[in-house]
Amino acid sequence: MIELAPSILSADFARLGAEVQAVVEGGASVLHVDVMDGHFVPNITIGPPVVASLRKVLKVPLDCHLMIDRPDDLIPAFAEAGADWISVHQEACVHLDRTLHLIAAHGCKPGVVINPATPVHALDEVLSLVHHVLVMSVNPGFGGQTFIHSSLKKIELLSKIRESRRLGFRIEVDGGIHRDTVADVVRAGAEILVSGSAIFEQGNPSENARQLLKSALDAAKQPVQDLSSVVGGSAAGERGNSLSLP
Ligand code: DX5
Ligand code: ZN
């Protein structure tokens, strides 16, 4: 199931309620909330009070992407504010297993995120614990950056691992998703598509959401492509013989 998760990072915060209602009308079924602390990433955004305000006006799941150090300290506050999904960066968590259990213990769906420089196999031991894996296709911290194509082979590899290990996590992608990149990420296996600037920066957010979701759904109907032509190598080959893939 393909879902669009607009990132409010690029929304007009003075009109946040209207902007999020518009994207839901355009077909968005998840709202992505980027939380930055000025330490883990070089930018500061929003915290639990904004999540609490969004919760009052929205029924769709609030997908809180924590780009923060020491996320354990703030997970209870985000859960209390009404977050449905909470994801943490593998790179920020010394005790990742504990942090994912903490999210679940607070009644939220746990997710794990990897930066462009982090390999998929860094998640081997936690894939059975998570509701979603978020593959960053830009270096986190800012909207409007250029899509990093090597993320495609990571999405493809996650999809294959999920199948071979019979796991149930969903695959989300974040960064540089717009009409020129959405088909590639969907064909690679991404199901939850985060998009910020392409939705909110120009034109009508509702119509932008509708168009992007339509492009994604059209791509999902097409046969899976050979990604080696896009990323310059076989995704499965990256793992050598260490994993038996279908
Ligand atoms: C980047 C954030 C993204 C960002 C995506 O650190 O995690 O969610 O808002 O913005 P675009 O779609 O403009 O790349
Ligand atoms: Zn994000």
C-alpha cells in the first residue's frame, strides 16, 4: 500500500492548520513531522506542543521523525502529545533496542531511520522490532535538497530482506521526493513517501499531493525495473553471499 506523508517542514507555519487539512484532502494519509534539535542535525524545528496542536485537528497518523540526540528523553513527551509513529536515527541511539522498546511501551509504532552513509545491515538486529524503516535519501537537516540515488539500492535491499526473513516492517523514504524521483523509489520498494518542498513550496498543496500520489500509484502498477542501471550495481550483490536472497 502506497501512502503519501507530507513533511510540514516546508509548510507555511502561520497557516499550518489549513495547510495540513489541504494535503489530507489531496490524499495524504500520514503527516510527517520533522523534529530537529540543532545538535544531531544543524537545524532546529518543532517539539511536542506543535504535535499536540496537530493532533486536535487531524485524524491521520502523525509520523514523528526525531532527528535528535538522546531521543529517550523526549519520547514520552511526543507520545503524550499524540504522536502515532516515532522514528529514531540508528546513528543517534547507543542503545537502539532499548529505545525502540521505549517507543512501543508508550503506545507508539517504533521506526528506525538510517542516513545516506549508513548501510542497511546496521539494522539487522532490530528489523523484527520496528513498524517502519525510514531510508534517508538526503542528509537530514533541511528541506529542498537533491535526492541521493544510492538510497534506491538500500530500499531494494530492505525489501528483499523483509521477504526472505518474512518480516512485516514498512519501508519509508524521505528527502528529494518529487515528480521526477517518485517512480524510482516506488519501484525500488518504498511504500511511505515523505515529501516536503514538492508539496508545500509552490502552487496548491492539495493538488500537489494529489499529483504526487497519482505518480506513485502509477509507478506501483508498472513492472519492477532493474535498478543496476540507476545505481550502478546490484543491491543484492552488496551483501555478497552472506544473505540468501530470493
Ligand atoms: C530532512 C527531513 C525531510 C524533509 C524533506 O531532514 O527529514 O522530511 O522535510 O524535504 P524535501 O521533500 O523538500 O526533501
Ligand atoms: Zn523527515
